[in-house]
Amino acid sequence: MDRTLLIAGSVTLDSFGEHTDLIGGHGAYAAIAAAGCVPTQLWARIGSDFGPQRRDLLDKRRIDTAGLIEHGSCNRWDGKNLAENGPILPEETPCDPAKLGGTLATGLPRHEMKRALDAFRALPGHDKRLSFVAPSRNASRDELFELASRADVFIAKKSVILKTLKISDPVQASAQFIEAGATVVILTCGAAGGLLRYKNKCATIPTLPSEEVDVSGAGSTFAGTLAGCVLEHGKIDFRGLKRSCAIAASIASLAVKAYGPKRVISLKRPEYQETFNRMRRNNKY
């Protein structure tokens, strides 16, 4: 399996009090996390205010930024509200599959999510790639099932899913998305871990709880790390998925300990393993 991951998701400038103009957005967090495992491409619109220094930070992280298209100003997030200055995705679409092993569409509104998945499907070799989908928390019930039908790996926040489906059992919820067409369903639950379902097998996801400073990028950090780990593993199997989920949860626990992605952007692959080992020891009975 080829290992390059193409990610579609927002790239924003985030500000939290005195911490201003930090790299943010679902796409950026996911790419920064995934790049610790596999080569990563990022497809998103940025503004002229993003600046060459931030692009250089992504380049140094082994993220191919050719798909970051500059137009207008960046969308901005202050921890509560998003100031939209244009669409998330640029008009230009990816045209070079570059030995893609998988694609990840994360946190996109419905019309842009559809556009991303259609663009991914139009690339040569789509039937040989893994499709990872992490829907927006505002996705409707119908959209969730539509996205599950187009995903090999479907990743969503457990509390949002249970509220939207109006049920209380996450195992039952995961079964519904498997029936819709997903091969793997992962329902995340922050510091409480989450649920993994692969076909008829289920497992809980361990985590490494930590004091939270900023949770803005936790979900996309998890999704990016997971996709990177699965592609690095080279196949989908239950043992590999459990390990990938555990690593993703441990890296997400680091992401929330600071504003922006600075706790993750400098991590090397051995440090992913060290964090996972620490989490495993912490959860050993």
C-alpha cells in the first residue's frame, strides 16, 4: 500500500487571548499529526495573511503545501466563533495523486465535504485507496449516513452521534454506520477514550488524560494520527486498528495541553511510540 495521505480540511488563524494568529483548522491539525507517520498533502484555501513563515513550518513537518491556495484572507477562530472570510477549499482541485494511500476529509460543511469526496474519487486509483471521513459536528442524520456509506473509516464524536441519532448506546450507533457501508467506525470521547468497531468486533479506546488548555484541535489531531498510523501499518486489521487508535488518542492528549499545534508539530515518529508506551503503562492493570 502506498502511504501518502491527502487531507481536505480548514486551515485557519486562531487566537486565544495573548496567543494570536496560530496555525489552526481541522485540516492543519490533521496534517501536522499525520505527518509524524506518513508523507502528507494538504488541500485548503489560505489567505495572504497566512504568510510564508507558517507555510515553512508546515513544509518542515513533511507536509506538501502545493495544495494550499492563497486567495483573500484566512478564516479566523477565537475559540468560540469562526470569522469566515471565504470557503474552506479553493476552486482548484488536486490533480496529482502522488502514490496516495489514503484520503481524509475532516470537519467540512456538507457542500464542501461532498466536493472533497467527489474530488478524491476523481483521482486515478481511487478504488485502491482508503477513505477516512471525519464529519462536521453540525452534520445532520442523513449526512452522517451518507458519509458513512462513502468511508472506509468513519470517525465522529460520540456525544454528537448519540444526540443526532437520539439513542444512548454507542455500540448500537456504530452498528448502524457499519450497516450504512463503513468498514470501520470510531466514536471518540475525549479524555474518556472512545469506541472502535471493525465489522462485528468492538473495543474501547484507551487514552492518557491530561489537563486541557485548548481542545480545538483534539478531534482532528486524533483523525490525522489515526489515518497516518493505519497507512503506515499498511492494511486494515483489528489488531492494527486498536494500536492506531491508542496512538491517536495519546497524541491527541498532547495536543490539548497547549494553544495551537505546538505540542505536536515538533514530534518525531519515535516520540509517538514513547507517548503510546506511556499511555499503555498508565492503563495497565
